[in-house]
Amino acid sequence: MTMAKKGREKNTKNKGKHSVLVERVKNKKRKEKEDRKARLKAITKAAQKASQGEK
């Protein structure tokens, strides 16, 4: 029969740091995707306005 380990929990600090890092990366990717979408929307809107102006 084994007893529970004494002392600190194993690896919890590293897991916490890793999850923070992963969330930061995910948020960065999400923001880049939203920014790209907004830029593309602005470009298409400007192109539509320009093409309507030519008619």
C-alpha cells in the first residue's frame, strides 16, 4: 500500500505557466484574425464605393 506524497504538488506551477502562455497565443491569433477581417471589410467597402462612383 502506498501513501500520498508529502510536500508540494508535482508540476502545477509549470502547468499554470503553460496554460497562461497558450491562452496568450490563442488570444493573439484571434485578434489577428479579427483585425484581418476588419481590414478586408474596409477594403471591399472602399472598392464598392469606387466602383459605384464610376457608374
